[in-house]
Amino acid sequence: MTKTRAGNFFEDYRVGQVLRHAVPRTVTEGDRAVYTALYPTRFALASSDPFAQACGLLRSPIEEIAAFHVVFGKTVPDVSLNAIANLGYAEGRFLRPVYPGDTLTAESEVIGLRETSNRRSGVVWVRTVGRNQRGEAVLSYCRWVMVRKRDPEAAVAETVVPTLAGALAAADLVVPAGLHFTGYDFGLAGEPWRWGDYAVGEKIDHVDRVTVEEAEHMLATRLWQNTAKVHFDVTAREEGRRLIYGGHVISIARALSFNGLANAQVVAAINAGAHANPCHAGDTIGAWSAVLDKSETAAPGVGALRLRTVAAKAGTSAFALRDAAGKYLPGVLLDLDYWVLVPC
Amino acid sequence: MTKTRAGNFFEDYRVGQVLRHAVPRTVTEGDRAVYTALYPTRFALASSDPFAQACGLLRSPIEEIAAFHVVFGKTVPDVSLNAIANLGYAEGRFLRPVYPGDTLTAESEVIGLRETSNRRSGVVWVRTVGRNQRGEAVLSYCRWVMVRKRDPEAAVAETVVPTLAGALAAADLVVPAGLHFTGYDFGLAGEPWRWGDYAVGEKIDHVDRVTVEEAEHMLATRLWQNTAKVHFDVTAREEGRRLIYGGHVISIARALSFNGLANAQVVAAINAGAHANPCHAGDTIGAWSAVLDKSETAAPGVGALRLRTVAAKAGTSAFALRDAAGKYLPGVLLDLDYWVLVPC
Amino acid sequence: MTKTRAGNFFEDYRVGQVLRHAVPRTVTEGDRAVYTALYPTRFALASSDPFAQACGLLRSPIEEIAAFHVVFGKTVPDVSLNAIANLGYAEGRFLRPVYPGDTLTAESEVIGLRETSNRRSGVVWVRTVGRNQRGEAVLSYCRWVMVRKRDPEAAVAETVVPTLAGALAAADLVVPAGLHFTGYDFGLAGEPWRWGDYAVGEKIDHVDRVTVEEAEHMLATRLWQNTAKVHFDVTAREEGRRLIYGGHVISIARALSFNGLANAQVVAAINAGAHANPCHAGDTIGAWSAVLDKSETAAPGVGALRLRTVAAKAGTSAFALRDAAGKYLPGVLLDLDYWVLVPC
């Protein structure tokens, strides 16, 4: 009887199945410091306790994307250990701030299954919820991955393809309790641009770029206790190179977006996300964003912007995304569709 | 009069001599975060305050191996600055949990000395004790190293070879005060295996591997304020490569062992340890374990397993250890014999 | 209307102009841990709460140089985004300890301007003050940088060259309130040398060296939210290599100086500093110091030493600094003139 986990294969999943993930994780100021050292992040709300308190929060929260990584990392052993590809995200919502000292756990429900035509794998849809030590949901999202079958001949569950929102409506966004941007200090935040200054259709080239290193992406991925082999073991990959965790690119893109979006203080939702091409150490990554939609919220002084942020390797033209056939350009790494909260 | 330390040479030691090591170190949540980023560690007790509290502890302790590194690092300037080789460990015991906020100091007593036959060096045995800010011993261990002589002609102290236990008896293990594994949550911990599921003689291949980087082992070694030149300065080594601190490999092996030993929550003792071959950046490291012994303890629901965990480079067969002549295989990096506490 | 910052150009500055820098930053134990992992730092006051309390402080302060990096990082977007060279520092004073939990902000006043003769750039002098969450100044310093003009033809402000002190007088040093070195524990600190043991003119070779990595200097530079392109983006530099942030070399030199200056617990002032040559990953860095001056202070048991610490690449002779023409030797990276506080 082997004691090591081989992970789940496609034929192991059933719609409605609930996966309670290990290991609970207390998030601390230490994690924030490592995160700051890993990404050029500077959003004031996640950098300064007094700034966050002036915006109605208890103290400076952990960045939403960092909380997402913690929860995502827990799902890897149960959902994607035998994944061929991480296909997409939908209906991601940040429901409550995560503060240093909070302990996160995660649970996923299988909401869809479809075998691929060659019968060697199948697509698994899960809805994952992250909770704090009081059992309160702090974030939830859907993800679908292509997972290998242990045995191509194995019988599988009936096909269920869930209906997922293309994007969350502004009315479905959760503004953290107490958050307000009345009296917001634009000087301390770094840029003067407010909600009214952003127009739907506007595009922003974030200008800065960063060349990524092996040690960095492994530090990041381990910080979230995500132990997928492909990120750590050069012998595990045919090409002999470690594949960089897609979440590392999300964090880089979010941090680079400060230059032009410094007031996008809170990520409220992830509508969709695609890891368009693999990323490797040595790549130099830049980012651009487009404003897809905008909306007011009920919170004082708080507006919402729906953004597309694209991360791409140096050499890819700014604002370029797909080729004539509709395929992502080879230099495009990430295409992320999300909502942020900004001062009005 | 030079102000820099040249460290002690073999002829400087006397049996009974007490070395009070600099520098006291307050261990924090920051250290835990860096440790988590450096190793793929996921043991629930050292990851989550509520999990640790449910097991009877005040909060989540710093991993025992991390506390060991802090204490070990302090001994380097006085014990091993002029070491040729770190020969072994014995009678290592973890006596009390180390919590964030505790401040550690270290003291060593010379317990043995034996000049080598060529008179150019000698073996020094020390017993080191690490203490917290209240003066309570948190860990102790014996270590012996081969240390250069300043002057081959120098007179040395009489040979004393200490008698050290080959392994600690289960009865000598210290279970942290209050620790119990009644009501232990195997789901949150990540694996269902309890004390009764492990058999003496059983072997576990931990499957996962990690390719190590220069930046990582230097970050780790500095975190413990271990400033032995060989780990940092390429010009200090004939082969022009930095030698990776043996403790970095111990932490990698312990973290990799999660896969099959997720419930080995506490390291209670180190019986013996050998750094079998040097480790360098670029090496891809895996690990396997064997169960050497098992015992009950007086604490509720707490059992003890004596394990051998071996770290080896990729390409070394699983469970392979020595050649026909009894010599460690060239790919074997670490052979560690230790006791862990697991739920019954 | 572009939303990204192009930074200020020389013609944008006016003497008397006040630049209020973004983003406030709460400094924590996490930052200390990352700092410790990045540098081989071991000064007892910044390592141990009980040691700091025995010296009259509230707890262990963040290292002065780390606080300097936080403040410096904030000035980059407003002062040196279009800099050609960082020319010098003067009148740097540490005015109050920074403790974990403090939030730092920064403000600079333009105190000098001089166009270069080719009219393509100019030298900008600023005096920067860092403050904590109570508005108390924690440090201040002058810096001058050569900044590009947007348009060589643009009119510029009248030339003003400020008069700056070559070195702070000992009487101008601020000793942290409550600090005393009566009852100082030299054993725990790591060396027996006190103020009286250091002679003006004395030189110390710090012996240890460290080979630096790309991941390390980028982690360091981001930790201070310093996002100057040249440190991160290989495509931003003609030579295709990332330039290491000069502050990284300052921290390495300060940490290496422990070996011979372990009791230099507090940096009280920076009189002058030159980044003599560029530093790149792969360089192996050592350091030496000379005692330039010494003075008593009014605080019990606290003396002051004025030091020159020089960081140089391996292969540069110890204590070598300039060639016959007075130019820094090509291996010299840093020439730092500063005051430290040591026990009498």
C-alpha cells in the first residue's frame, strides 16, 4: 500500500463531489513581505496600515491576488496534480478582506465533467471557496482543467457542462464592509486618476518590464504551498525547463499595472483568465490594460472598473493580442479580465 | 592587532571548554514566511495557528528544523569556521516549541578531541544547547567536525572520545507540553495515515523533486546567520562553486517527505545525520524514507516513528544508499536518522 | 492623455519645490526577515529584542540602512526615473529608530539645480526626509543626481549649488532616545572591541565575500518598492545586463563589516557615498573599512566612530581605492563615509 498521493484522475470525479483541501495556512506580515519582494507591487491599501484605516478597513489587507494564490495552492493536490492544462477561470469573487493573522482553508465542488474525444483525459470544472478561521467565505472562483485519465478505458461520469457567467455584473461585486474612498489621498497613492478619468475602450501601456528568474518563481509558488512538479523539477519536463506557475505571471501583471492604475486598490472579481503561452525563467515580461466596462457602487466614493490586463514577453507589440486566426500571439502570456475598485 | 576573527583551530580547544555563541536572534513570522518560500513545506502544525491550537499548543510553532538552523548558525564562528568536514550529529533532542517572538541563544561545550594522525587537523566534539529568552533549553545536539590546526606542530589536548548514543530511546523523547492528537483532523493535515499504518521496515518514495538555485541556498543560509564562506564566495573554493549548506538539504528532505509522511507533525529527535556528498546549485533533489522503529508515547494520541530519510540527486535509484564497499553512492546527499511524532 | 508616469525631467524642477512621494509603507518583522535572508547581517541590536531592550530601546529596531532604502525607494519615481547617474549623498542623519509596525512616508525639497554644459541634462540636489506615522522625522539626507532633459532646448531654472557639509560633526549626531551601552554584553554581540580599541587611521579587512545573484538584488530592490527599470529589465540596458541597485551594495558592505565591527550597532549618519563602478550579478564582493574619526557622545557608554567602508570586487587588493590619477579603481563599487555608535 503506497502512502504517497498520485492525485485524482478524470475518472475519479463525480459532479457534486466535494473536495476538502489540506493544509490550513495562517497568512502573516511575513507573507506580505515576501510578496512585496517578489513583485514590484506598490498599491497603497496593501502597503500601509494608516492608508487602509483612512479607507475604512481594520488595517492593511493581504493583496487579493495573494489570498487567491493561497487558496489555489491548496486545490492543486486534489484538482490539478494530473492536469495537462489549466483551461480557464470564471466567476471569481473576493468576498471579504484577508488580514495578517487570518487562517485560510479551501474546499471545491465538482460542477462539471466532459471526457475528451480521444478518451485519454477530460475537463473537470470546480467551484472553489476559500474561508477564514471563522468559516467566512473570503473568495470563490470556478476553474476548469484538463485532467489525465488513469485508464483510457475507464468508465466516466455523464457529461455536465456548467453554465458560467462570461463576466460578473457590477451589481454582483462585493465591496469590503466599511470601505470608502471619501478623503482618499491621491498624492500618497501615487497617481491623480480617478474613476471618472478612465473611459471604456481606453488602453494603457504599463511601460515597466521585469526579467524573471528561476529562484523567484519557485519562492513564489512554494509560498502558496503549491507543489505541482512542473514548477520545481527540471527532470519532470520534456523540454528540461521548469514551467512558471501561471499565478506568478498574474501577480507580475497586477504589480506592473500600478503604472497607470495606481488607484486600482482592490481586486473585486476575476471574470476570466487564460494562460495563453508558457512562461520560463529569462523571459522579460511587460503588461498593458484596457478598460472594458465601468460602474458605480453603493460604497461612498468607490467606483468599479472592468479591466483586461495582458502580460506579454518583450518583443510583443503593445496592445497586440491575437493573430489573424484569432490565436494568442506567441509572446502573450496572460489575458486576465477582472474588476477593480477605484476612487471616484 | 587584527580585529577580524580567524575562528578557532584544533589546538585551541580543551575538553570542558564552554563556548558562548553570539548573536541572539528573535525568530518571527517573517522567518516562517521565508522558510515556507524556500522549502515546499506543508506540515499543518507549523502552517496554521488554529490547527496547532486544536493540538494543544499555544499557536503554530516554528518548525523544529528551522530552530535547529538558527542555533547551528550561531555555532559556526566558534566551531566550524576552520572545519574541513562536518562529520556527524548525535543525541539531538527538541525540548520545547519555539514560537514566533522567542529569542534564541546558543552555547556549546567541548566534549571530545582527537588529533588526526597527520597532525594537521583534529576532530572536535561539541554538545550545543539552544535556549529561549527565559533561559529554557529548546533543543540540544552533539556534533563533531574535523578542524584544521593553525600549526601542525602545536601541542594538543589529550584524546577524549565521547560515548554517544547511536539513537535516542523512545523513552527519552520529549513531547511538547500539552500536545495531543485526540480529535486530529486528518483531512486538513493532508493524509489519512496514522501511527498504526506505518510498519517497521516500510519504505516510502516521496516522489517529488526540486532543482536548487544559488539564490535560494544563500537566502536560507543567511536567514540562520550562518556565514561560513564556502556557501557564499565562489572564489573561496578550489572548484569555483559554492557548496550548499548541509542544513538546506535537511530542510528540503523534510519538506519533500510530506508526501507520504504528512502527519509527521513534530521532529522530536535527530539520532544521526551524514552529509554524504556535496550539493551544488543545479542539482535536482528527491527523497525517500524508511521506518526504522516505532513506539507509543505518554501523550494522548501521540505516537513516535523513527525514520531514516535520504536525500539524493535525480538519477539515483529510489532506496539505493551505499555501494558494495559500503560507501555512500555518489548521488546520495543526506542520510538522516530521526524521530517524529504522529497521530495514533 | 497618457496615464503612465514619464517621471520628471531636469527642466521640470525648481529650487524650493517640494515633492511629496507615494506610497506609504508599513515596515514589519517580515521585512526584517527578508533583509536578514538577503544580507549576512548579524548586528545584535537589530537581531534580538532582549538585546535591544537591554540597551534601552523599546525593541529591536529595523536596521537604519533598511529604513534608508524604504525612504529612498519612494523618491525614485519623482527624482531619479530619468537619472543618468546617482552622483552623491551628504548630510544623511538617522533621527529616530524605526520599529516594526511603523509606517514610513517621504518628502523631498529641491535645494539645487545646475544644467550641464551640453544642455542635455542637469544636476538636481534634493533634501529628503522620511517620517513615521506620527509625522516624526526618522531620517534625512541630501542626494544629487544627473537627470536628463526632455528637451535640450528647454529653458531651465537659475543655477543654485547648495553648500553641503563634507561630513557631519560628531556633535550633530542624534543618539536614539534612551540608548545606552552600559552593561553591554560583548560576548553576545560577537566581538570584544570597544570604542577605545579603535584608532583613527586603523584599517580593517572584513575578509568575507559574497557572490551576488540576479534574484537576490531584484528581491531587495522590490522590497523597498524601488522600481527603477535598470535593475529589473535586461532589455532596458545597452549592455543587456541588469544594473544592481547601489543600495544593495551598501547593505552587503554594512553586513560584511560585522567581521571586525560587530559592535557598530547603530548607523548614526551618512557623510558621503559614491557608487564608484557598476555592480552586476556574478560579482564577488568584499569590503574593508578605515577609521576616519572618533568622538564621545552624551549618551551613557556610547561612543561614535566615523568610518569609510569600501566594497570592491574580488581581485581588488585590500585597502586599494584609487589609481595614480585619483580615479576609483575599476573593481571598487562603493566608497561610503558614515558614523556609527559603538560601546565605550
